[in-house]
Amino acid sequence: MRKEIAYRQEGDYLLPEIELNVTMEKPLGKYGRMRRAYLKENNPILYSDLVLTEQLFPHLQEIDETAHRRLEQLMKELLEKNSAPDKKTNQMEWVRHLNSLKAQAEEIIQVELINN
């Protein structure tokens, strides 16, 4: 199912007339943008392939949604293993504890989903 590509003359060069369909329904989230940056930097062949086959944004949306679900799951697991201090009596320690757990969860997500 290969499409024929039309070319146009620009001086001495033949340039392909490629037009990508815009299929983005919603803006990319944090993890989708991180995945795009990783692919651009570390796997340009896969990145180009995804762009040319118009699969980049669906791929990035899927990574973003999966990462958010995984973050929720990891936070629940980490809170079960490391219970948080009482929020009413020690708010700053509670915030510090939750930020620490979120950083741990995001490191796992980075390894599992973003840089994979």
C-alpha cells in the first residue's frame, strides 16, 4: 500500500510534495513531550518514521496517558509502603514526603516508558 509521491522542481532540486494531516485532538502532556524530545535526540530514525507515517502524535498521546495511569498506580503502591505523616499536624513534612514519592515514581516512569 505504497503511495506515489509527487515531486516539484525547485531550481536544480526535486522536492517531494508531502503533506501531513493534523490529527492532534488535545495538546501533549508532560510525558508525551518528554518522549518526543527523547526520540528526537536519541532515536531520530524512529522519530522520522513516526512523523512520516503520521503515527507520532498517537504514539505520544498513548505514552502520556499510560504514564499518567502508571504514576497513579506507583503513588498508591509507594504510599502503602511508606505511609505519609499526618497532614493536619505536620503539613510541610507531608508535602515533602509526597514530593519525594512522586519523584521516585517519575524516575521509574522515565526508565520504563519515556527512555525505552
